Amino acid sequence: MSRPIIEIVDLSTDEVIRREMNDEEYAQALKDKAQVQAKMQAEAQAEADKIALLERLGISADEAKLLLS
């Protein structure tokens, strides 16, 4: 499997270099991707928890906002 391509543009010469990520860049890209996925899962879980709480309380999100304002 080939690695993602990096494109480097030298603005002073308009030279464009395209190459595969090296080991360090690829490891960092995988780490970054895992962090983004974990953050998205945590946000989705927090939203699901909020909806479940509102349902248990029997109120809507708008009603909760009124109570908290």
C-alpha cells in the first residue's frame, strides 16, 4: 500500500515537489488521525448522553436552555 502524497510548493520559484510521506511523517499522520477520531467519538457520546438525559427528564433542549438561563 502506498503512503499519502505530500506536495511542497516553493513560492519563490513555483517549483512543486510531490513525494510519499517518510516514516516519521506517516507515523504522525496516523497519530493525528487517531486523535481526531477519538475526539469525534467523544463528542458523539457526549451528545448522545445529553439527549438521553433530556429524555429521562422529559424536557426538550429548548426547555433545558430556559431552565439554565
